Amino acid sequence: MSTATWRQFFTYNKYTQIAARAVRQSLNETERVAAEKRGITVLKYQHWENGQGGEQVFLHTPKDEGKAGPSKAI
């Protein structure tokens, strides 16, 4: 059996989602909450017309807008 047998069943993106969920669940409460907050994606769009961008609109308004701290990634 190969070390990459997961490829037969799901994509790499799904594999990383499963691994990330397992890591987050293994953390204690305070670190887990902080990790889940970092995992939230803020999505916005902007309508362009004649080479000019319109107003940016959030699809899901961020709760802590402007309070993003430095990344804790190593």
C-alpha cells in the first residue's frame, strides 16, 4: 500500500481540510478558538465597468474588521 492511498478517495484540498480539522480539535480550548477564528475567510467582490472599479462589497461582513493581528504561522 502506498503512502498516498488517500488520493484514491479524495482531493488534496479535502485531505488538507481533514488534517486541519484534526489539528484544531486536538488543541485546548483557547488555542482552538483562536485557530478557528483564523480559519474564517472574508470574501468581498467589486464590480468593474469601463476599467473602473466600483465599491467593494463584503459577502460576509467581518466582525473584527481592522483588528487582524500578525500571523502566527512559522
